[in-house]
Amino acid sequence: MKEELIISGRNLPHIDPHLNLWHWPISLYLFLGGLAAGILFFAAIIVLFNKEEKYLGSVKWATLVPPVALVIGLGALLFDLSHVLYSWRLYVTFRIDSPMSWGAWTLMLVTPLSFLWSISYFKEYFPNWNWQKGFLSYAGSLIDFLNEYKKVMAWILLPSTIILGIYTGILLSAFNARPLWNNSILGPLFLTSGLSTGAAAIILMAKSHTERRLFSLIDLVLIGIELFLITHMIFGMQAGSQVQIEASHLILGGEFTIMFWIFVVILGLAFPAMLEIFELIGFKVPAVAPAILVLIGGIVFRFVMVEAGQITRYLY
């Protein structure tokens, strides 16, 4: 009998390595972009329903987060770019079929609006300043103008924050060569997660029990939707091609299983949902606990998806 030894370099570590081009700054950016989109979305909704006085935490205090989050997120994004000086080229064209083009232009719109929204509350942030004197009189005129057109900003923010929240997932799903990313669930899943982290941030900055209770209920519904989408994503991969089944093994027994199921699904979604249910039915639960867990789960989810997705690939 003639014995032959066939050696292949395919799928061998350090011989056929996976591409690892996106690092922690991308995951951070995806989280902060979704967080900012979630907060501004709810703030816009409340203004359009004329409920600002009742829910001051969401429109006045929580909206201090998005400008900072977007600046840090964009800084992380630029830090990860290989050719930072050429980033301006994204803004000399618009490609309707490019998720990255949609994201770049949406950020160009949402970021200054987030600053203007916070500026519109400066008179309330600093009530002891003399807004009728010197330079402050011009600033006061700008603030009055912004407050007069607050609903216009809200109408602009409403669709743009949805685009900002959903594009991050669509951006990943557009990578056909990455089986873990290449599914239609990621867009709605990232949007829902961003809205959930936004609601959690508002809970932390709420100024009344009524406001905390409302956003606990909203967050509970969003967590339920997120769990449904995650389940649907996993079942979809399990029912897909062999390469998608292998991709799902990264979170079903593979190296990202503990991070995904313990820190995202259990501690980041299921446990906060249980705490929020207890709070809603009358038990005394520190509102800060489920909110912080949701925020931690949100950022870990982005890290897992970005890192795990780059490992998966098609082998021909």
C-alpha cells in the first residue's frame, strides 16, 4: 500500500492567518456612536411631544453626553485610520450604496447638532451668568434662536439618529467575506442596542422617579427585542451554509463564548431586565445597577462582534 501525506496551508495559524485590521478604537467608536444616537433619539421624541418639563433628564442633562461621545468616537476612528490626512475625501462625494458614506455624512450632521442642542440649555446650566451683558448677550441671542427652532432640530435628529444607530451594523453586514457579519440582523440589532444604551444613560441622569420608571420600561422592551434579534441571528447562522455554522461556533463553544454569553447576554441583558422588572413591580432596586450593566453589555457586544467577525472567513 502506498501512503501519501497531503499537507495544506489552509486554516493553519501563522500560515494562513486571519486579517485583523480593526482594533479597539473601532469597537469604541461603534459603541459611542450608538449611545449618542440613542440619547438624541429619545430627546427629540420628547421635545416633539412637548414633554420637556416632565422629562428634563433626557432632554437637558443626558444630551450633554452625545457631543463628548461623538468627539471621542471620531477621535478613536481617526486614530485607527492608516491615512488620517486623506479622511476628508469621504466628504467630497456621496455614494448611496456605501454604508460608510452614509455614516460619514450622518456624523457630519449629527455631531454639530448635538453641540447646538446642549448650547440651547446654557442659560439653564448657568443661571447666575448675566446673559444681557457684553459677549454673553450675543451668546444669549444664539441660545434664544436655538430654543425657538428646537423642534426643527428634533425633526432633523429623529431620522438621522436612526441612520446613525443602524448604519454601524449595516457597515459590518456589508462585508460579504466575513460570515459572522454578513447577515441582515446586524443593522436592527445595533440600532436596538444603541437605543437601549441610550435609555440606560438617561436612567442614570433622570431627575424624577417618573422619568426613571418610563425609561426602565422602554429599556426593558428594547432588551426583549435585542434578545429576540440575537436568538434569530444565531438560529439563522445555524441554518445557513457550513461557513456560517462554523462562524457561529465562535460564540457557541469557541473563544468568544464566555464574553458573549456571560458579559453580553446574561450580565448585559437578562440580569438588567430582571432588575428592571423587579423595580417596575415595586421592589426597591438601585436604578444605577441595571443601567450600568446595560452600558457594559453594549460595549462588550461591539468588541465581541468586531473581533470575532474578523476571524471568520470563507476558505476556498
